[in-house]
Amino acid sequence: MSKANILIVEDEHIISLDIQTSLESLGYTVVGHADHGEDALKKVRGLHPDLILMDIGLKGEMDGIEAAIQIRTQFDLPVIFLTAFANQATIERASQAQPYGYILKPFQEHELAIAVEMALYKHSMEKKLRESEERYELAARGANDGLWDWNLKKNEIYFSPRWKAMLGYKEEEIGSNPDEWLKRIHPNDLKKVQESLASHIKGKTAHFQSEYRILHINGSDVWVLCRGLAVRDAKGVAYRMAGSQTDITARKLAEMRLAHDALHDMLTGLPNRALFMDRLTLRIEHTKRHPNLLFAVLFVDLDRFKVVNDSLGHAVGDQLLIATAQRLQQCMRPGDTVSRLGGDEFAILLNEVNDASDAIRVAERICGRLVSTSMLDSVKRSTTASIGITISDANHAKPEDYLRDADTAMYRAKALGGNRHQLFDSAMYTSAVALLELEGELRHAVEHQEWLVEYQPIISMTDSKMLGVEALVRWNHPVRGMVAPLEFINVAEETGFILQIGEFVLRAACTQVMEWRKTAYPNLWVSVNISGRQFQDPNLVKTVKNILAESGLAPDGLLLEITESVALKDYKYSLKILNELSAFGIRVALDDFGNGYSSLSYLKDLPLNVLKIDKSFIKDIAANNNSDAITTAIIAMGHTMNLQVVAEGVETNNQLDFLKARHCDKIQGFLLSRPVHGSEILKIANRIQGPSAGRIY
């Protein structure tokens, strides 16, 4: 197999043939001959030799040196000069062609072999090195990472074009001094990077890696991940270190965004519960070291926020929350924290107060700021809030304790009408604990049906006959005994237990009245109170119908009582439900009439059957002229609207005589009978309607 293809350029034919013979004996192939420079260039272009043996002293316009320079420049091929003489001037001129060797004529075959072999080897190595360098340069330019190569002995560093472009610089704008790198690292990150570099150079770590900020030419910071590896000598001393630099700004920004979102409310941008509790924890620890430095926690809850969401929509509600967050921040000092806990609840940490009066002033400032008119979807609305306040307490070790106390005080402020602040005291905590205990006991009572239904007679004013009864629930508590409704109904309403309690009472009452109807009183009916939570239950009508079917009681045996505030809370909904009940034959009474905010224009369209006069008016009969006038007007209005009028809470003969004179239809109250067990009702009915019946009151 031929080792290489060689072109001989020699103007003496005999010498050219001798060279060919020697080369072929060495295993090389002579692809051609040329005797002047121009012909040599032509042969190189056509024959593509691996090596050219070039006589320096060629005849013609282009000698061997000029031809070799052009061959080297145009074709990057190795040239060995042949010469019979070699003076200094010729050698200096020939060096411009960067020849791969010289052979003096006449030459020995072994000299030719060595010169050719060395020239081919040297050219091959140079070509491989050049290709490697080109590949490296292409990789460096094409890579997204910036590359660097640090000569530790010379303390010079190479930065790739991409490394420089990553910082906004052109290639010539950054030199080879390591300070070009280190001086641009963010001051807060520099020490960390230097320590990491030193640790790896000393051999303490397997590689160098660090994330840090580095200054861009435009003044911004670029987050980069830098990696490197040192090259060591036989003694393990690092003499060179190379690596890459990757732009990780997008990832860092995403991580910071995620970290921010994890600790901040997405809607308002305020710190969320987790961040608030963390800051409060730090503040508690600080107070342990400095007991005289007080702080305060405020719990802020918007009043009637649900009305905004229900009437104007959640988008408008969100606008209100954003505006509230901005106004709360405007009321704070640097160092204070405003957070959104969720919904319309906000918590505030006043980092330093002298006493409770400082926190109260902030609360008053908040109320004043919030009450300023807001535009909500073209609706002007003054926003108010209930605010609970608690001051740092040595007995509290956890942030939850402070939030709990402030929350408790807030509920007290809301119970007092809202748009105010309330400072926490221990009595509130006691009350809150009692409330929690009551909720737990109510849950147990619902599960075990610890309810007793009593009945109070409703008497006709015309013939003193008992027409019906009102069902009244009692809680037969296993420890406390009989518990009146006033002690638990509100809590049952708030917790939703009223739905199960109400269904129990309704089923028990219908079953009881059906039993009475099967005896001597076929027309007796029962009146059952329906709470606001029950009335809003979408299954109310279905539940009532099912219970009537189960008990066998006809619809005319049931009278449902709702208050006027419940009836007019959502007029369209009320009209729909009441029409469904009326269509089924169930009568409806409007309870506590006169004590709410009724609009007669609404009431006249509701399918009502009975008005029940609020007992507060009955109580003041003959003692308050206004009560007399209102009671008289209610009775007259009810009759005008073809409604039966019932007065409840009748306790004296004077009240009875007054109502009888005004032609009130029915009465109930302690004067006639207290609520009694179902077994006593028939005895009362028999006594009223027996042959010796007279005035029982």
C-alpha cells in the first residue's frame, strides 16, 4: 500500500527521475513532475498530492520559493526544498514559505526518507491540532455556555466570546486578567466564589461550582452557574483550570417568583398567613430578650363583605380586597406587617408600640381610611371593618395565641355592630372557649338527638277554643338538664346544626299532631318555626313534603313560621319558596311582625296566612302609647289583608282585654299556658272546651 502521493518539482530531468526512483523504493507514489513554478501550481491543483519536493532554483518567472509560498497559502500542503547550495539570504527568504525541511543535492536515500517521513508526520499533527482548535473554537462560539481557561502559573485567563457576550461585551472589550471576572461578581457573592475557587485549587473539593450574580454592562445583575475543574501536575499542584459559565437568570427569577408566591397572597401581593406567622414568631422571640419592647396584633375583617360578592360578583369583591390592602398599607409604619389571611380577613403586626393606645390609634386610622367612599362597579359603598386588638403578653409563647386572641376580639367588635375596634381581654377567651365547648356538645346532641319538643296552645279569641299549638324545642342536656333555645339556637344557626335540629322538630311535631287528630281533635294544627338557615336550604320544600307524607299529616295541619327579616332577605327567593309551599296547601305565618324592616309593598305579594305580633309590643300594652297604637294598626292591617292575627307573649288580663277589644284573632302566652309536654296538651284542650269551661285566664 502506498504511503503518500508526492509531486516532484525539478527543472533537471535526470535529478527528478533519480528522486522518483528513490521515493518509489521507499513505498511512496510519485503522481507527477513539474519543471517550473507555474506548472507546479497547475499540477498541485489537478493531482492533489500529499507532499511536494520543490527545487529552490527553478527557471522561469516563478522560482521554487515563490511557488512554495503560493502552494502553502492556497493548498496548505507541506513543501520540502531541494537545493544545491544554501546561503544565508536564500535560507531567510525560503523560510517565508514555512518549508517542512531541506534536502541538499546530491542527497543520500536515507536522508530523503527521513525528510519525507518527518514532513508528512509534522503536517499531519499540525492538521489534527488545527482541526481540534477549530472544533474548540466552533464549540466555544456555538455553545450557550461561556467557556473560560485559566493559566494559574501565568495568572492569565481566556474568556470565550460567549462568556463575554453573556455580560454584554464584545470580544475585544475584556482582557485576560482574572480580575475581569472577579471584579464583576456581586459584592455579596464574591467571598463565596473566592472561597469555593480556593478550596478546589487546594484540592479540598472534587470540582468548583457556584451560583452567583455578575454585573452586566447595562448595570443589571445576571445570575450564572459557574463550573470548573483544575488540571494538576505529578505533585498534585494545580497549574491550569477550565470551566463554563451558564446564564441561569430565568431559572433564578422563576425560583424567586415561586418563593415569593409561596409567602404572599396572589390577589393583593400582601404577605400570606405563613409569612405573617413567621414574622410574628421572630417578634415574639425578640420580646423574650427585650420584655419592655411591646408589639400588637390586629385582626381586621370587612363588614358585610359577602353582600358585595353576592350582589356585585366576585370580580368586584376582588377589587375591594385589593383596595383594602392598599389602604391598610397606607396606615402602617415601616417595619409593620400587613397580611391577608384569606377571604376578607387581614392580620397586622405592629412591630413596636408603647401601650394599647398606640394600637387603638392605628385601628381608628384604619376605620377612617376604609370608610372613605369606594367606587365598586358604579356603586358607591363605604367600606367598614371590625378590628380585634391584642397586645404582647409574656404568657403567650406561640403566634397562634396572638392570632386567636385578636380574632376573638374582632368577633366581639362585629357582634357590637361592626365598624369598630375591640381590645382583647381574658373574659373574651373564656367566652370563646365556652362557645367551642357548646359547639362540641351541640354536635353530640345532634348525633344522639337530645331534643325535647314542647307545645304551647294557641287559643281563639272568639270562642276560647284551642285551635293549634306552637312547637318549641328544648335541649335535654345529659349534665345541665333542660336548656332553653335562647342558649343554643344562635350557635346552631351559625354552625349549621339547625338543619338537623329543625328537621327533628318538624318530624316530631307533625307526628304528634297526627296522633292528636286521630283522637278528638281532627282539625288541630301545629306551628313550627323555620330559621333563616333552614329557609335558605334548597331542600326545604322537599323535606317538608316528605315529613308530611311519612307522618300522614295533611298540609293544613302544618303552619310554618318565618320572621320578616328572613322573608325579605332575598325577596325573589322567598316568593318562589312560599309559593311552592302555598301551592301544596301549607300555611305560612310571619313571626315577630313589627320588629323588623318590612316593606308593605313586598309583604302584600307574599302568600302569607298569619301575622304574629312581636311580643315586645304586647309586653308594653297599657304602658306605652306607641305600642298600643302599633298593635292596633297591625291587627287592622292584617284583617285588611285577609290575614289571621296572633298575639304571642300574652301574660296579663289587661293585655288580653286590650287584644279582645281590638278583635285580635288568636293569642298565646303564659297567661294561658306555658309550653308543656305533648301529653299535657289534650288535658288543656279538654279543660278549655269542656262543659265547665269558662275564662281560663
